[in-house]
Amino acid sequence: MMRFSYQKPDDVSQAANLLATDPTAQVIAGGTNIVDLMKYDVTRPGTIIDITGLDLKDIAIDSDGKLVLGALATNADTAYHDAVTEGWPLLSSAILAGASAQLRNAATDGGNLLQRTRCYYFYDPSTPCNKRRPGSGCGALDGVNRIHAILGESEHCIAVHPSDMCVALAALDAVVTVQGPSGVRDIAFEDFHRLPGDKPEADNTLQRGEIVTKITVPPGDFGNHHTYLKLRDRWSYAFALVSVAAAIRLDGDTLSEIRVALGGVAHKPWRRKDVEARFTGRPANRATFEAFARALTEGATGHGQNDFKVELAPRAIVRALEQAAAGTPQSQTHKVIV
């Protein structure tokens, strides 16, 4: 690990200015991702800006009934907070499906949004990776790509976003608030992360100097008609091969609202509101769920070792929607899939 300087700002404005004026600077909070990247020599910050002292740890419900998560609230505090488990259980379930208890105790909500891909080639500086070194190529395209993307990828990158929390936030229409030298702005969650295109090194739409300060989630009590289904190589401490955040509202046996976001299949949580709109008002049965799954995964393409995801993803969507419709959300402690 190379030498670096260390700064611990007193407020968000100071942190943003430090980040904006030093092109070698990077922010550290929980450190569960950036420390690994530094150890593997994937990233080499000249300055570390420690924001753990900033007042961004609160979890609260505002006057409009929205859930407000401070960027420095930990994943564990969020998952077990009464307001979250009662009003946004899908979010709690998704967080508990990720990482390990020890990591959730350290990892922050803002950091969860900003974590980098776990692509083997990204983590190995001896291999080509357009995300790590633009223009060097994508080693995964014709290499080891079992965990990689089947939707929204490009010839420059087929990596996936690793977060579970973000998949639920995508389904729940969250908003990310950031602060930078130009002030404060809100970013709809669907616009926060980006597909790789010809610029895979940019994971998100943050501008230089901007720091995530909070995440706001609108009221979204779906009762028991939700689930977070995560399919992976082992039950614990593994990234998703395919995950599904599903939330529906029922009017009798009819879908009055349907929301589905996928993880493990794209460079960002995969959700299509146009597909959801087409299926609103249809019967909540297996035939509808199968048709929805086909529509949501239309255009999915494997790259050899991950071809199985093209079939696994729609099956997972159907299973998740059946769980949501039956009011039997997937347990993150009793791992058997019902």
C-alpha cells in the first residue's frame, strides 16, 4: 500500500472542497471496500478524507412520512431500526441478505451506494480492465465471467453492481441527496448509477467533489406483499448471481401496482418502469408473472460461463412475485427458499 496524506474535515462543505480541489483524494467512511482496493493496489489515493466525524448518522421519518437515512448510518443500524422493519421491510431484508454481520456493523449506507464491482479482473491489476484502466480492454468478455452481466452491458464492460441494499432502494423509488462545491442536489435513484456504455470507469453520476449526505425513501408500506430473493453460490457472505426485490399491491386478485428490481445482472440495479406499467391491472397469477419476467429480461445475453443467468433471472422473478403475492417474503435467517 502506498503512502497517503490524511484529512478529517469538520463539516460536509469542507469535505467537499477538499475532494474537489485534490484530484488524488478519495473519501473513507466504513472502509469496507476502499481499504480492500488500496491493499490490492487497485486504487492509489494521494489523500484520504475521513468523513466519519460528520453529523450524518441519523435515521428518521420526516414530516411527510418519508424515511431519511443519513449517509453514515450503518447497514446494521438501518436493517434493525424499528422504522425500517415496520415501514420498509423490503429494505431491511435486502440489507440482511448482504455481506456478513461484521461488515454490516461497519459499512455505511452512503458507502453501500458507492461500492465498486467485485469483478475478478477489476481486482487484479495485472489484467486488462476498462473500469480500472480505461482503454485496456475487458478481460471478462472472453474470460471468467460466471458472475457477470446479462443486461445493459457493453463491449467495454460486463461487470455488475454488487449491492443488495441498492436493489431494494431502486424498487422503492429512493432519492439520493448529495452536496458539493456547487451546492446540494437530489438525484432520483434510477439516475444515480449508470450503465457502462463507453465509460465504464464511471459507476455513478456524481460530479467531482460531491458527497452523499442522505438517502430518502418515500412511504411504501407494501404489507407482506414484498420479498427480497437472493440466489447465490452459498447461503451466506456471497454476492448475488441473481437477486430480486419485488413489491406489489393487490386489489383482490389484480395487480394494482408492481415493482421489481434485479441485482447481479447489470452494471446498476435493473428496473423498467415501462414494463411495470404494462402489467398493472393484470391478474396476480403465474401466467402474468411469467410474462412479466420475460418482458423485464428481454434482450438478456450471456457471455459463456454466465449463460445460465438468462434462464435463472426470469425464474427468480416468477418465484419472487409468487412470494410477494402470497404474503410470504423470503426469510434472511431461515434460508430455505419457499
